[in-house]
Amino acid sequence: MVSTQDSQLMHIKVDEALSLLPPYLQMQNIKTIKDNNILIATGPPELLAKLEEYLQAIDLPSDDSMQQVLFLHHIKADDAANLLPPSLKKIEQVVLKESNALAVKGPTSIISELESYLKKIDRPIPQILFDILVVEVMYQKNKDLGLDFSLGAGHNEIGFTPTADASPLLSLRFYLSP
């Protein structure tokens, strides 16, 4: 059996009420009359009763509305705003990039829920730090004068070539035949 029920909301807008519906109450046969702030639902009587009970619970005067700035320490405020579940995105929020915070306005209960959620996700990102020191030690008893002199035993070669840090003004290479 299918029934139709209309509910006039007194304290919240019908669009807000629709966005706050939990998944078990998401019905496709819900229409709204925005001018009169009325929600019309069609469905089984037991589901309509649950819907009415939920609407009465959320359609409360907003005397408990508050504004608060929630500072974040480890994640960016933009990222936090994108990570919010749909039920917490429905309050007014402004991302304050310069101070890495969210300015929020809404019912106290939802803001405290939001604050609790942000504490759970605002954790330091684990990092691994590697300290690496690469050292090349060469022990030689020579003085770098800008030229390398080498004697090749297998090729009977004597060569003068500039070193890497000297300017190549002159390069001489002599070959000795056996």
C-alpha cells in the first residue's frame, strides 16, 4: 500500500531538510513546494512515519545556532572542506586559506560533530626521514698545479693534460716508441 503525506516545515528550508535526510529515508518520490516550505512524500506508510519522525527531529528553532572558526594544523582547509561527509557540508562554511581554518555557522550540535570529525582527520602525515652522507675520500701526496703528468707503462706514453679545475691553456702529449 502506498500513501502520500505532506509536511510543512517551520524552522528549516525544505531543500536543507532534503539534504539532511539519512540514506534509509532517501526516497525518490519526494516533491517540494518551496514557496510554502512544504515537503510531499509518497511511499509505504511505515517509511512515511519514519520520515515524519525525522522531520520533527530536525525542524527545530535555530536558537542554538552558532559561529565558530575551526583551525587546522596538519591538513589544508581546502582539503578538509572537500573531505566532509554530506551531512556536515550543509552548514554555512568559508575556507580561510591564510589562517588554514574553516569559519562555520550552523546548529551547535552539527558544529560540535564537525569539530570532532576534523580532529579525527587533522593528523600529522607520517614521514620518513633519511639522513644520507656520501663522502669520497682520496688520499694522495701530490699537489695539483693544473697539469696531469702520466706515464703509461704498457703504452710507453708520457702525457700532459690539464686537470678538470684548471683552464686548458695548453695541452701537450708526447709518445715514446720502444
